[in-house]
Amino acid sequence: MKLTVVIVSYNVKYYLEQCLYSVQRAIADLEAQVVVVDNHSADGTIDYLTPRFPNVTFIDSNHNLGFARANNLAIRQTQSDYVLLLNPDTFVGEDTLTQAVRFMDSHPDAGGVGVMMHNPDGTPAPESRRALPTPYVSLLKMLGMSSRYYMSHLPWHQPAPIDIISGAFCLLRRSALERVGLLDEDFFMYGEDIDLSYRLLKAGYQNWYLPLPILHYKGESTQKTSFRYVHTFYQAMLIFFRKHYGHLSILITLPIKVAIYLRALIALTAMAYWYLRRLLGFLPHNRQQTLYCFDGSPQMQQECRKLARRKGLPLAPDGSVPGGISAGMPPAPPPHICLVMDTTHYPFKHIIDRISHTAPNRILLGTYSHRSRVIITPNEVIQ
């Protein structure tokens, strides 16, 4: 077996469905298997997806194992040359996996590969390339100076060695995993990709960035406005720091720990402030409207317009996104436009390319498939 694709899911069945359809296309020319570990979802993920994907292996956990434990569970139960850790709130271009595997085959010193992740507005996600969070780099990032951490000096459209591969798309050489160990299960979520990437570097492997397209909805499987998210995220930072830099002088470690706790406190304070405003009814009255437009087959457009009428979704004027840009865009300040594209009609690679060419024009990507009959947007599923 050449490749195992491992996807850990939690309450995102429609995003996962779309991800699986994209993976099916992407592995058409590969000897590959797909394993989904569901972390005790409450949205009926397993019952919904099992009959739709008979060739996918589903592991239905009775508990939320966290990201590291769930991935390790699937890795231990499979055998293949490479393992891809993939987030369920992504979709991949049709040739992304083939080219990534081909690169690994021709670069035996590569322990792992990451790719060019796009945000839903088409912009490249900075976390596609990251530097090792040394105490100095970490302190700079804590102070808001993140260009060094995100390796901003690297060109987007050329392969390049990097330090840290994102766990949203992390293609790993199994022999390297056998040498350095699997994901550290002390990390429940966040930080395990940084830790594993660092261990690969210390073992003499290279980590690479490749300009191959995927789209990442960024955390639809987690609630980033929750207190649990803040605790989990900053706790992961502390675990990594203690594991790899705890031996350093207190003069070095203390400022970093203080900065981590301070950032966590600021995040919790801001969150409490907005919760209180919402509780007291002080909600902003100038929320920007999102207008919807649809691009796909006649059947798709008919179904989407019917759904839009039923849900009261405002439609963008005709010509709002002709071929990708703005001839009929409403006057400034423009509302956001959600361009909903037909994943049955268009290749996923074309969809990513289309939205990337609209950036940074206040256009967000939505998708629709006649199989699920739901509109997937960066913020919600409309059904």
C-alpha cells in the first residue's frame, strides 16, 4: 500500500463528506486507503457517511480521543509507505496527493510534506509554512511580530524546506514515524504537529512545503470562541515549551511563559467581554450582509435558488463575480459575497484556483453538491 489517508472527525459530517469526495478523486491513480476516526460525534456522522463511502474504513470511538490519540489509533492499524493526516474541514485538488507522494518518492530525506493551504477567501494561509518556535521566535510571535514564525520570506509558488508542517495536511513517511515515534498523546489538540515536525528535524529528516492546492475552512471541527479552545491551545504551547526548552535558563524561559499566560488571559478577557455584551443585548447593528451567488450546472443553480428562497438568503446581483471578479459588485463599502460553486460540476482544483484569483476581493467560497443538497460556507451549513 502506497498511502493511508487518516481523517479525524468531530461533529462535521457535511464538511467531512465533501473532504472524502475530494480525496476519492485525488487517490484515483494511487494505491491508497482512507481511514476516518470519529471522535464520538453527536451529529450522526457514522450513520450518515458509512453507506455513502463503502470503501472508507470508519472507526467509531466511544470517546473523544483528541487529535493525537485518534490519528495514532489509525496509523497503528494500517500499513503503507506514507501516511497523510488530513483535517475534515478541507478539500484537496485532484492532483495534490499524487504530486506530493511523487515528491516524497524522489526525496528520501524528506520526513514530511505540507502544502499550500487556502483560506475560504482565497488567500494563502500563513500557517502553510512555519518556523520552529524557538524561545526567540515564540517571544516575537507573542508580541505580535509573526513574519519570522510564518517564514514570510519564502515565495508561495516554489517548493522550499520548512520547519513545521501543519496538522491540517501532513504527509509523513512511515519509516520516519517508526524512527521518531508517533504523535505525542500528551497533546489533546494543537501543538502535536509542531512537536512531531521538530522531532523529524532532530532525527535528520527534512520537512518541505509544496505549492499544491487545498482549501481549509480552519477549525470547523472546533469552537474557537470557546473557553475550552483557549485552554487547550495555550496548554499545548506550554507542553511543547516545557518538553523541548524546559532545560534552558529561567531568564529565557520565564518571559516566554509569562507571554503565553498573558496572551491566554487577553483572549479569555476579550471572550468574556463579548459574551457579556451579547447577554445584555448590546449587539452591533451594522453587521455586514452576505450576498449569495451560484456557479454550476443549471440543476445546481435551480436547487440553490430554491434553498436560498426558503432560507431567506439575499442574492447578489447578476454579474457580481463574472469569471471571478467584480464588474457588478455593489458600491463601497461592499457586503461580503459568498460564491457557491458546484463540486459535482467543477473539479476541486478548479474551485480552489477560482477563489484564489478573487483574493482579496471580499468574496468567500461556498460549495454545493446535489448528493448532499446543502450549501457549505466558511461559517455554517445551510440545509
